[in-house]
Amino acid sequence: MNNVKHEVLEWVQAILITLVIFLIYNFFFATTTVYNTSMYPTLVEKDMLFMVKLGKIEQGDIISFKSELTLSKSDYESLNVIQKLLHKEGERKNLIKRVIAGPNDSIEIENGVVKVNGVVIDEPYISTPTNKNVALQTVPEGKYFVMGDNRSVSYDSRDLGFISQDDIIGKVIFRFMPLNKIGNVN
């Protein structure tokens, strides 16, 4: 009888430890998968990313956020079995973009030149020239201006407007799949 009681306690302890680890992971960290080419060449389709949910978001950071776009039937059908368990048709789509300007920064895009606070920013990471002009404006408090690295195909703040800090899921810090590309993302 004492042996059974000891074994039950070990099981309860293992379950509680697993639950605590799960809760800590879900509070501080998240993962996501790249589904399109808007961040090419930095990120490509099927890259799996590790994100941190807390911390300061700065210019140049790559973030995932909930957009106003919704997951269509064809989007849902393209997901793998595990992803289908985590998502449902019609829910808000997560996008991955680079932060170009943050709260209280000014942003202007004219003839492919991106200026933040009046200064042309260096963007060695982009794969296609910046299209679509954006008139000079100030990013409101609690908002961000984001763009993809593959500017000609990216659906971003040039189309969606500013991204609310409340919609940000996390900041991308590490690629864990595919195995041959494991490492920091910058």
C-alpha cells in the first residue's frame, strides 16, 4: 500500500512539474511557422520560429502579430495536422514582419526611400525595392509601422496601417526548423 501511495505521489509531482513548465512556456514564449514569401530572404516558407513574448520591441526586430485578415478555407487546408489542431478557419491570421518605426517615430516612404524621423534607414535585408509611397506621419503611442523584407509582395503597414502593441504575439529570436538553418534570426 505504501508503495502505491509513493508511486501516485511521483505521478502527481511529474504532472505538476509538466504543467508549470507548460504554463511558463506559454506565458513567456511562442512558436510560429512562416507561410509565405513576404520576409524573403530573411525567412522562407516552412521556417519554424521561436519567439519571446516579453521585452522591448525596437526598430529592425521581426515580430509576429494578429492581423485583421482571416484564415480562409484554402489557408486552413494548407496547414499540417498539428497546425489544424491549433487554428480554425475564420480566425485572425498571424503575420510576420519587420518593425520599421515605433511609437512617436515619424515614417515616410517616397520613391522607394524609407525615412524614419527624417533619416533614410539602411535596409540591407530587403530583397525587392520598396514600392508604395507613404505620406509623412507619426506612429501613434502603442502602435508600430511594419513591413516585409520582400517589399513587392508584402501585405504590411503600407496596406494595413499601424499595428497595435496589443496584437503583437512575440519577437522572433530563433529559427529551429529546418535543421540546416537553425540559429538566430536578424
